[in-house]
Amino acid sequence: MRQHKRSFLKTAIAVALAGSASLAFAQGAPFKIGLILPMTGQQATTGRQIEAAAKLWMAQNGDTVAGRKIELVVKDDTSLPDQTRRLAQELVVNDKVDVLAGFGITPSALAVAPIATQSKTPEVVMAAATSSITEASPYVVRTSFTLPQVSVAIADWAPKNGIKSVVTLVTDYGPGIDAEKYFSERFILNGGKVMDKLRVPLRNPDFAPFLQKVRDLKPDALFVFVPSGAGAAVMKQFGERGMDKAGIRLIATGDVTDDDQLNDMGDVALGVVTSHHYSAAHPSVANRKFVEAFEKANKGMRPNFMAVGGYDGMRVIYEALKKTGGKGGGDALLAAMKGQIFESPRGPAYIDAQTRDIVQNVYLRKVEKKDGKLWNVEFDVIKDVKDPGKSK
Ligand code: PHB
């Protein structure tokens, strides 16, 4: 039954797409971007940020590219991969979208990869960050980041700054396992000791028992990765359990001191050092303009790294459509996405033509209070970092 269903889908996709790109072009049909995001549920902040960023991009750059009207079709997958898959199928077969984009979490991005491959539709991953996603389909292009890419820098910083022993605490799925592996290997290589590796479930995590264990083990620092949206809960419980007072420092990837939530985390976040590819405090003209426009369009909401992944994802799609002279077509679009170089609000970046993954700067940042607000203030940079996950 399942097999039958799948081959039906394959045929439906093939029929739906035969010659559709050139026909659509000839008829001046709109160019459709199917944006699948978690708009509700545990990952809703990611959906809210990316949708706002995509709309900002369109407001700033117009809704017509090379004569084609751009149509953004937003769908809520509630971060359940079965929903993501179903929505992607509908978007390809019924709506005949030219590009699939979004994908708040790794399981959602992976669920769509076979559909992207079968239908030759570019899958622009704007959020999910497990290294292996780009290998799941030759049609995946990523504008977010990878956990190996950002975890190594903090593992280099820590031992030079008095941290000789750590416990790691990560969410138990793709990006968490990547963060644990790449942080630990590098930290041990640098002479550090990993006393324990703890993993919390993705759905409804309770950090309390894990933090108690960390308190008992008393490492110099706790290294944390949790996905965007869960950072405030970790920070709050870290403070409530008096971990900082017990002399345990918190280090993390920037997913934890997420700009979407940072300002509400309170003083327990002050001084926390993280490594990441984007801070709303990044001191460039391009970023200042981006943050100002984003806040203005969204009732003061501060953009986070998810917003930047969405904004740059739209840029990559617009540029690709321009390069095909408005013609589109999965393979032509994909070829035009590879190798794009641009200045992002995060800093300089490009899409590696071989891996289809983003190459970008990784920054070390410290949470500081400025004008009464909390910011991830960058104090060091590692330039042009490729995903280290790809060379293994
Ligand atoms: C992911 O599921 O790949 C993911 C989600 C949120 C993050 C990082 C990675 O902050």
C-alpha cells in the first residue's frame, strides 16, 4: 500500500512538473515559493522570525523579479515532520511551487529531501542546522548554519579562559548530537576533560534533573545546545538552581542566548560567552539597517539568527531567479544558487558550490547590558568557516 502510494506520488509529481517551468514563464505566471514553517507549537518563534524576515525582504526588494511576480505561500507544519512532508507534497503537486523553503527543525528538512529530489525542486533550508541535511538531497541549499560550524570556536576559547572541565548538555536529536560531538572532540584535543555528556528530549524538556546532576559533578563549565526557543528555560533554571553561585560557568552555542528571547532572560545571562554566526548587535552598516527595518516592521521584535537565515534565503532565491532571466526551473535555479557571494546582516557569506552549504564568519560573543538591554556583543571572529562536518 505504502509502496503503491509512493509510486503514485512519483508519477503525480512527474506529470505535474513536465515542462511546467517554461510554460509558466511563457505565460508570465507567478513564481511560487512554498515556505513551510513551524508557526505554532514549540518552535513557533522560529516560524514567526522567518516569516517576518521573508516579508521584510520582499517589502525592501519588491515582489517582481525578472518580470515574474513572486508569490509566497506560507504553511504551518507545527514542527511535525509528517506534516512537513504532507505540505511539501501538496505544494509541489497542487500549487506547483517553484521552490520549497523554510524548515524549522532538522526532522522537517530531512522529511522533504526525497520530495525535492524526485520533483527537482530546490529546497532552501533557512533554519535547520544538522550537518548532514545538505547530503540528503542534491536539491538542498542551506542559508542557516551548522552546529559543527559554530561549536568548534567555543571549544577553542574555553580552555584558554580557565575552563578545564565541562559537562555537555544537548537536545537529543541531530543538531544536539552534532554540537556534542564537535564541541567534545575539539575540547579534548585542546587538553580539556569532558566529565559527562547529557541529552534532554526535544519535546517538553525538563532541565531540572540534568542541572542537578551537573551541580553534583561540579565541572568548571556547562556547555549547552538547545534549539532556538528553549534557551530562556535553560537560563532560568540555571539561575534558580544557583549553578553560577556554585562556580559553574555556562558556555553555549548562540542558540541559547537567542536574540528572540535574550532581553527577557535577566541578569543570569550576563557574561555568558557563546559562539555563533549572527548577533543582532553585529556592528556593520548592513546589520544596523536590517535590525532597524525589522524592528520597525514587527512592533519592536528583535531579529534573531533564524530571521537572518530567512532573509538570506530569500536573497538567494531572488538572485537565482534573476540569473535564469525569470525562466526558473529546478536545475537552473539550483545551479544559480551555487556559489552566490553576498553581504549578509551577519557579515560576508557564500554558498559553497560543492556542498551547497553556507560558508560564513563565526563570532565569539559575550552577553552585556547596553542602554538597559541585553546583547550578544562580539569580541572575536573566525573568518570564512566551512562546515567541518563535511570533511569527515
Ligand atoms: C534544527 O532542528 O536543526 C535546529 C533547530 C533550532 C536551532 C538549531 C538547529 O537553533
